[in-house]
Amino acid sequence: MVADAGQEVGWTGRRWLVDGKDLQSKLPAALPFYPNAWRFQVPPNHVVIGPETTSATAEPSSPLVIVSKEQIVGRAWARYYPSWERCLL
């Protein structure tokens, strides 16, 4: 999960920000088909999640996805990436 309901997500043309702070996760470093600057607030009862990657290429399939909380099933129980921060949650 990248951002929760009510948080502001922004793209500066070079990096992602959440509530004005640099986002320290593996997100695309460039968006050639998006504007140079982009900002939005996460709607109520929604979250923003990071990209899915394919195991063959490890390339993100999309930059960010907004998902309704009703569509989320289960709970994360471990951190896998980055490898030096692997741990149980």
C-alpha cells in the first residue's frame, strides 16, 4: 500500500510524494505518458497500491492503482522488498 484515504499523492516529474514526503518504495522512476506534475487526494474508503511486476521481466505493469477497501482480502504478514528490510509484520 502506498497511500490511504485522505492522503495526497503527487508526481513531480522525477519522484512520487505522499503528503509531501518522498516515497521510499519501488515505483516507476519516469512516466513518459503522464504529465510532468500530477497531484490527487485518495478518495474516502480507498487506498493506492504500487505496481505489480511480472517475474520474468520485473517491470511494473502500471504506475499506481486506486482500489476500494472492500476489494482487499486478507492482510500483509511479511515484508519481502527491499531484501535488507525483510521481516514479519
